[in-house]
Amino acid sequence: MTDLSLQPVAFDDPELAAQMRATPDAIDTLFQAYLGRPAKARAHAALKERRASVADVERELRGSEEYRRKARLLRDQDRSQYDGAMLYIAPARAVFCPIAKVANTSVKDWALRLVGDGRPEPGMSHYWLDSGQSRMQARHWAFAARARVDHAPDWVSVALLRDPVDRLVSCYCDKFGRNRMQDSVLHHTRSVYAFFAGGDAPDREMVERGLSFRQFCFYINATAREVQDSHWAAQWSYLQNRRWDRLFALEKIESFEAFLRERLPEDLREIRLGLTNAAQKTRGTPTRDLSDALPGDWMAAHTPPYEAFLTDDIRGFIGDYYALDARLHAQALAES
């Protein structure tokens, strides 16, 4: 892709924002990237008359016979549901992979503050980014712009990983315990309840009663990987479509913060990461087996020790199902 600039770039070029109306310069840039030539006058006129967006132009180029013959831009597709959520943190020249239940909210909040767009309420960052109010997510940019950044020598790709056992128990305690009645949580858990209700939508009584951790694990094991919600989908599935320069472990998140702060301009280095929406993990030895207990049996002032949910067979399931996550997490610990 010699047509794309390899110069250092900031990911804030309004000419290549996906939903913006395509300017003549943007149209030529896209034609050059996809077809290796500028747009002809007739194409310019037709796209102008239609008030085509950058995304419209890319969609037509990718479907054209000429592009199918030349196939010049090989990074022009989102191969999974997670690729469009990659976070382009321009001040640090970093592409960050936000993985659910791995300090996701905290890093998003930090990234927004770094670009001067912090949200007053913790957790609002998800909506602000998904909706395009702040265009830091990959889905809001032309594929050609993303390819340009991927080729820029001074940008890096980074991710945070978590021990898969801790992540799964934390997810259960959050989504099926503390916050199970919230509408925003039911958006993620409704299909799990329906599995145990013979396919029917869960009623309020079922959600109030909840599920055990063993039932949650059974659901994951009995259903296809493709239907798993992002909060308990394997971490490797987020990472599978690009090369990663550095992996960091959640247990050493200070190393992740230091790495990115070192890449920031001096005037932004005082903006610290902090932890948002993080539940305190209870330490200590469990007093009883909670693997088959319903939330009402274990919910109290604090989440029980994670060990209380982990029988030998459940550990075996997690070890098998999330085996690659465990290896990646071990690598991240070594690299952090």
C-alpha cells in the first residue's frame, strides 16, 4: 500500500471520519487507496450530487469490480464484532484493545480525558464512544485512515489481559449478582436466562432468583462461542485480527499506565489513569462451597472470595475453555 502516507499521523483527520460528507480531497484519497488512482470527474460529480459520506464511498469502492481485480487495501474489513471498537488514542499514538471486564471503563475514561473530552459520570464513556460523540473508536473512521495508522512507524498496538478465572468469576458476581436487575445488565444476560427457561424470555421472578456460577459455566460450555456476550467471550477473540506490540497484565496495570504516559506530550502526563467502576475483590479463605448457590445465598456487603465458586470440575472447565487466554495472560505478566 505505497499510496498511503507512512508519515507520523494524528488520528483526528476530519476528512476521513466515516460519517462525514466526503470532500473532493477525501474522495481522491480513498480512490487512491483502494484503486491506485484518483477519482474521475464523473465519479466526483455523482458522489457530490448524492452527498455521499466517506463510508458510502468506501462501501461502493469495496464492492466495485475494479477493486475486486486489484485488491489493493487488504485491511479494509472488520473481521469480528470487536475490531470496530479498537480505541485510537492519538496523544499517545496507541491503538488500544478494550476487553470487557479488564479495566475497560477505566481506560476509556482516561482516553477521553486525554483528548479533553472526559465524561462527568463514570461509565458514560461507553455510550460516548459507541455513538460517535467522540470519534476515537475505529468504527467511526474510514478503513483507509485506519490502514494509514497501522502503517505509521510511531504508533503501537497495546492490550490489557486478565487472569481468565478472575475475569469469569468477576463477571458472574457483577452481571448475575450485584447488578442483575439493571436493564443495562439484562441486555447482556437475557439470553442466558432464556437458555434455562426453554427459550422463553425471563420474567422478573427468574432474574431476582438468579443463576448459580455452575449454571453460568454450563451455559457457556453448552452454547457456541459465537453467541457469547463480550463480557465472558474469550479474550483472544478480541485480539485475533491484528499484531500486538505489547501485552500488559491487569495485575500490573501501573506498567501499562507508565508505558502510555511516557508516550504522551509533557502537558498530558499529569492526567492519571485511575480505576473507574472497579469492585473490590474479597481476599481470604472461603468458608463454604458457593458453586451451586444462588445470588441471594451469597450476596452480602462484600463479594465472597472467588475461590468459593471454584470446584475442581469448574476449574477444569475454565482451564480448558480459556486455555489460550491463560497463555496470553502469562505472556502479558512477563511483558509488563
